Amino acid sequence: MIRAALIGALCLTAGPGLALSCMAPDVAKTYARAAEADESYVVVRGRLTFDATQLPKTDWQNQQATPPHTPIAARITGQALSLTGFDLPFERDITLDVQCFGPWCAGAATETDYLGFLEQRETGYVLVLDPCGGMGFANPTPEMLDRVKTCFQGGPCVLGDTHYYSDTGRPKMKPNIGGWAL
């Protein structure tokens, strides 16, 4: 009897379960998002370094205090994407824009290989990371790198069951200091 009353009391006091639901990150979808954006992007593969102690942490007792954006100074050293592949040297200070959706925050690992779609702003390059992936992929596979290269060269860029091409059949690109921008 006491056990049944305890179970009943727990059921009445239990709050709703909260979870974040995200689509699986996909380099072709991210490529398409960058290519269609008004902003310019540079695609870079390189080693990302930053002070991991600056990553946002959720205070579960005061979730409203979780900042939606945490800018972190970082550096990426690697190669930018050109029409022939990841072959343009790229070594720059960048800003990580680590985003939180409510209490859920992006994760990032320092001293890790990243495939990043860096937004080119007046203040410099920015890599946006959010709890659902954002514009960066840690430890990209050779298949991911090949897919982005194919997309960039104007080849078929598979998005689920469809293919992405720009209006001209080639991605919109322009040369810039860091390589070719989408």
C-alpha cells in the first residue's frame, strides 16, 4: 500500500521531459546552406585550437542564464577548398560562435581536425557551432571531404534523395584572401 502511494505521488510530481531534436548533420546540406546564403563562406579543413575552458556550461538550476552565443577566440591551421581540392594554405585567427538553444549548448574539441564553413564577416572569419552541429564537423571522414569537393566543383551534391545544384549548375564562388568563397 505504501509502495503504491509512493509511486502515485512520484507520477503526480514528475515534470515534463525535455529533449532537443535535431536532424542528423550532413555536409551536403551544410554546403547548400552556405552556398545559398547572402554571406560569404570559405570551406576549410584544419586543426582547430582554442581555450576549451571558455565553452559555455549550463547551470541546470538557472537555465535562463545560459547565453545564446559565446564568442571564443580560436585558430584554424589547414587548407581552404579550391576547385582542385583542399590545397590552399589557410592559417588564421577566427572566432568560434558557440551557440546554445535553451540549456543545450554546442560541443567543440580543441586540437581537433575540423571541416568548417567559415563565415567571412567584417571582423574576420567565424565558425558557428550549435547543439545540432552548425557549420563545423569534427574529424571529417574522407567521404565527407570528397562530397564537399564534388559539391564545390559543381558536381552532384547529394541531399538525401535529391541533388543540389546552384542555378548555374556550379556553386556561386568568388576568389578572396582565404581561398574561394561560396
